[in-house]
Amino acid sequence: MREQLARQQESGQFYPAEAIAQGLEGEVLVYFVLGADGDVAAARVEESSGQPLLAAAAVRAVRRLRGLPGDAPQEALLPVRFRLR
């Protein structure tokens, strides 16, 4: 999962440009459910950073996860961190 999120970050799909321009940082806790195919079937914000841009980006990023291993939990909470360097 972390590798796929890192690839999204590298390709510019992860951190919204508008959030970067505003200097927004935070952590969003995303609840997700995996389908039988290892793809994310559903995702929602469980705990927000208080920044709607980051919350929406975190859910989008988690929904893009594909082909997760069969032994991965079927439901989980994933912290998605947004940090400027």
C-alpha cells in the first residue's frame, strides 16, 4: 500500500497543488474495504485533518490502490500523511 501511495506522490497525483500552494499539511485517517480482486471497493474519511482538500485527496489516493495481496485485511484504517518538505 505504501509503495502505491509513494508512486502516486512521485507522479503528482497525491498532494493537491492547491494544498501545496496554501501550505496545508495534516493527516487523514481513511477507512477502506477491499474487494475480492484486491482493489479498494469503498473508502471514507474516518478522521479528518480539518482540511477538506486533504481529506478529499486522501480518499482519492486510497481508492486508487489496486491489486493488494490476498492476505491483506479486508477492512482497515490507513493514515494518509501530507507533509511539505
